[in-house]
Amino acid sequence: MIVVLIVAGLAALTYFVAQRIAVAGRDELRSSTAAPGTVRILTWNIENFGWTKVSDVPRVAAIAEIVRQYDIVAVQEVSDARNRVPARFVEVLNSTEGARWNFVASNRTGAEADDHSSAEQYAFFYNEDAIEVIDAGAVFPDGAHARFQREPFVARFRARAGGLTFGLITIHTAPTVAVAEIGALDEVFTWTRARWPDETHILALGDFNAGCHYAHPADLDALPIRGPRYVWLVPDSADTNVADGACAYDRIVATTETSAHYRGAWGVSVAAFDPSQLDLSDHWPVWVSLTADP
């Protein structure tokens, strides 16, 4: 009986390690191994990404090394009130010989008076060799409805290899009302489609706070954004939380039309950094890969 229990325990441990390696292995989607026409999209809540962090040479260098592995990166929690961080970070990204990075960024979100204390900026950083901007973006006009504490930011891009066009919506929901804000993303998709009537490939990505005690799967299943018009590329079972406890906070959701360019390649970059040695964020980077050809 003891032998059986030991063998079962070792099998379970082996399965757990294999699963972690499988997830970590899917991180390694670098330009040297990516298939031609592949677009690598990353979302990352870089915790409190303000002037202090972007001026910390070891930490910002480590962040830049991770970002450079992808073609376009949506960053949430840019927290500098003077909006200097995106431009400074691009300087760091371009400090590597031959690098050609640029960005589009929102104004400070949280326009309503009761949201000022939690105002943040969003940014999309992109490799100019791989991506070009079609529409430099806009913040969703939340207006008097106050659906969001931090209004989502949208922008549109084209992949230089293959010509695939796509729109990105990035958001950092307020944790205590995460379900309501995730539900309101359906309206943001509708508004985005109206902004670009000829664009069918649209993805929402960011820190949804869509897990643990902020949002249960049953809560999400009741929302229109879990309906047939959308595909959740990062599932409820994902763990995007650096701390203990498996929480699928960070998500990527796409219009069903985008599925024609999706081959199941997504991942949580648990091998991106060692949080015990380098304090970069309380979220792991989360990525998805699209192909230019349907």
C-alpha cells in the first residue's frame, strides 16, 4: 500500500511538473523560431509602472527583455501622472542595437471625479519591423454612464508580414466591480466595430480581474461577452497571478472572426522572471499568437 501511494504521489508530481513545463515551454515564442506571418501579441499588467520603476535600470532592462520577444504588447497600470513613462520605456527598448520600437498611448483614464484616485494610462508598444499603426487609438467614451473606473483604450494595427489587420482593446478593471466591467466590454466591442466597420479581427486583452473571488466562471457565463460572438483565448483555468493561488486575472478575448487566424497558441510566461529575485510585477505576462493566413 505504501509503495502504491508513493508511486501515485510521484506520478502526480510528475504530471504537475510536466504541466508547468508545458506552460513555460509555450513562452518561448521568439522571433528566431516564430513561423513567417505570425503575430505575437502580449498583455501585461506591469504593476505600478511609473517613473520609479522605469528609472530602475536592472528592473526596466528585465522588463524590456521580455517585451522584445513579442511583436506588440498591451501594458496596463502605467501610473506616471505626467505620462512620461511610455516614451522613456521606448528609449530603453531601442537601446539594443537594431531595435525599432514605438508606442501609442492613451491619456490618463478615470475621467470621472470619483475615479481620479485610480487613474492610469494604457500603452501599446510595438516593433516597427513587424507592426504598423492604422489608427493610433482612442479611449472609450464612457460619458455619464460610468461603466468603467478606467475607460478601455482601443487602437488598430497591421502586421507587415501577411498584412493581417486587427484592433486591440485593453482594459484594467476595478476588482470590486470586475464582473460588471467585463460585461460592459460587449458594448466596447460594438463601439469599436462601428469605429472600424471593415475590421472583424478585434481582441480585448488586459487585466480583467476575471478570477478568484473577483469573478467566478458562473458569473462570467451569464454575460453577453461569453456568448457566440466571442472566443476566450485564455481560459478560466489559467493562472496569471504571480502570488500563491491560481487566479485567471489576465485574459484575451477575441471576436469569432479572429478564430480563423488562431491555432491554439497562447501561454502564461511563468518563466519570464523570478519574482523572488526581481520584483517586476504581481502579474505574469500573457500572450497569444495569430497567423496572417486564415
